[in-house]
Amino acid sequence: MFSYRHAFHAGSHADILKHLTLIHLVEYLQEKPGALTIVDTHAGAGVYSLKDGFAAVSKEAEGGIIRLLKFIKDGNSIPEGVQRYLDLIQAESSGNALDTYPGSPFILARLLRPQDRLKLFELHPKEIDILRHNIGQLKQAKQIDVYAEDSFARLKGLLPPPSRRGLVLIDPSYEDKQDYRYLETAMEEALQRFATGCYAIWYPILSRRESAALPDRLKKIASSHKRSWLHTELRVENAPGERRLQASGMFIINPPWTLEKQLAEALPVLTKALGIGGGAQFLLKSFEA
């Protein structure tokens, strides 16, 4: 359970899809002045060095954020949403070199307005101490609560937030097959308590029955609660036998109407920029309840 570390995947193609989507969700919800509560269920360490540590070992950023920056340097244009994502990512690094990649907690912290709150969960015994230290360095630290607790069990107790405006990011490692069942149970409970919340679920696309079935199971959950949804996937490679993650997806319940348009602009560019061989492709579907 505790072998997974977010740092291994910092700056990967999966992070790009997740964080690009997450930024748009937050900024759309912040168009209204009311306080926004954001929950990150599996926070990790918050921010990662690309020069040493786990990220330097895995080198997944080379096929992700670094590859994307090279694509732009070669003269290719990118849509506004991708540029906004890059601006936030590069703000964490010193000088012109990309030496640091912010995880979801740091991206969300930087986006907080004075009235917003961020709640971070992490169970990894080493990651939680690093996360607390990293968050403590931020000027937004007083707006952020960090919990060394099981987010799946705790989530329903946080809903609905006082302002009735909330965003929940759910991105477990899925190393434990039980995560799929825990996720489904948590979503059922969350929608019963806070049907109008925005829920962003990230998942890896693996050759595992539970992984393949997850999008359809989430569609059924959303439909049973009469909720709209958006489903997107990004595959950068299709190489049988390759152990590195080649594709991931996002499933959004109660997505803003603007998200599909933004992803429709971004995904063809990301496929071109990050694709390896002829196996790169994307998926984008939605349903309006």
C-alpha cells in the first residue's frame, strides 16, 4: 500500500491531463464570489524536485512536461488553457530551468482566494510529514488543513461545505484493488450529501478489469443521481509489454459547461506534443443530465 509515491509520476503526461483539468475547474468555480472548499483526497508531498529523488529516477517528466515545453520551443502553438497550466507550473521553478513540479496541493494552494479553504489528505507515513512541512512554507498555509486520515472514510463528513460550493479531487494510487470499491462507495455517499458538488476523479488506464470498468461504473453512479458528467482520456503510447503508464483518464461529475470546449482545444495538441509512435489518441465524451 505504501510503496506508491506521487513523486515517481511528477510532471508525467497523467499529471498534465489532471492538472490542466483541475485548474480550469477551480478558476470556473471562482467566477462566483462565494467561498469555495476544495478537497484533495490523496495529496502526496505537495511539490517535487525534478532534479533528484524519485522523479529523477523515474524520468516520467521527460515524456510529459519537458516534452511539452520542447514542443513549444520548436515553434508549435498551444491553446490558452495549456498556456495557463504552464504558467502555474513554471512559477514554482527558479530561473528559466524547470527544476520543480508542483503537485495538486501546491497548484490548488496558489489558486486560493482569501475566502477559500483547502483540505488535504495523505496516509503515507513519510509523505504526510513532507506535505505538512511544504504546506507550512506557503503564505496560504492558514487556509489549508492537512489530515493524516483515510479520505474515503472522512469525505462524507466534510460535505456539504458551509458555503455549499465545493470541488473534490480524487486520485488514489489504485495499487490496492480495493481503491476502486472505496471510490465508488465514497462517490455514492458524497452525492447523497452534496449532489451539486463538482467531483474530479483521476484514474490510470491499466490492463486490469477494475480499471477498464471504472468509467462505466462512474457513469451509472452519476446517472442514478441525475448528474451530468464528462469523461476524458489521454493515451500517449500504445506499446504492449511496456510497464510505464501509457494512458490515464479524468471523470468529472457536475462539470462546468466550459470544460469540454477547453479540453477539445487542448487534447489534440497534447496528443501531438506527447505522442510516441502512432499510438497516441484521446477520448472526450459528456452527458447533460
